[in-house]
Amino acid sequence: MTDPVVGTLDPVSAPAIWKLLAQANYVSLTTFRKDGTPVATPVWIAPDGDRLLVWTNPEAGKVKRIRRNADVTVAPCTMRGAVVGGGPVPARATVLPDSEVPTVRRALIAKYGWQARLTFLPQHLVAAIGRPHPAGVLEITLDADPVDSGERTAE
């Protein structure tokens, strides 16, 4: 199965990039290790008003890296992470509080429908027997004037 190319990122305005990311089936979220090595992960992303939200395991490596360095890059990609439609753009990721989990679930269900419901099913079942599984939420904010990110170094 191939993902459609939503559009191109080069050179377009921040609102146009936001729209492309919000419509993409998958987005490559690149975080950075302490030594500056990029680590790309394909994720689902969903718009919620003027925000872009990502659902993740709060213990995932990307969350640990974001807590240390909020600088990330994002780009539409395939399910397997191959970037499509242009290069990555710089952004910032914020780990949101647990109170945002229902918001991201609603946003993902609105965008992905049955696929999101199926993804959340194991969590609901485990929670029903009294052993809730942790969930996390990331908010992605595009840099004010996105350009090709080039090389990044650790801060």
C-alpha cells in the first residue's frame, strides 16, 4: 500500500505546510539524540483547532528526546517513514499533560476512523480490567518561518 503524496513543502508558507501535515496520513517526526544524531519515526498526526497533535507512548524514546530537546523536524511520509512531497521543516514538540489524552484520541478518530478505534481498543480493554496503559500526547508547532532544516546539532 502506498500513501498518496499530499503536496509539496518547498517553498510554501507556514499555513500551507500546516495544512499539508494535517492532511498527511503519516508524518515523519525527527527528534535528536544528545550527540545530534537524528531519529525519524513515522507517526499519526491530527489537527485539533490550530494545533497538530500526536499520540504516543509516554515512555518512548522520542518523548525522552523531546523532553531534553524540543527541536524536531516534520514532513509527510509513507507508513514506513519514507519522506514524500519535499524536505522536512523545523518545528518544536511539546509533551502535553495527561488531561490532553481524550482530546488527541477524538482528533485521531475524527481523522483515521476505524483504524484509530482499532488502535485504541487494547488500551480500553486493559483499562477495563483495572490496568490502564499509559498514553502520551505531543503538540507540534511549526517554526514561524519554515525553511529546509539542514543539519542540526545538539544543544
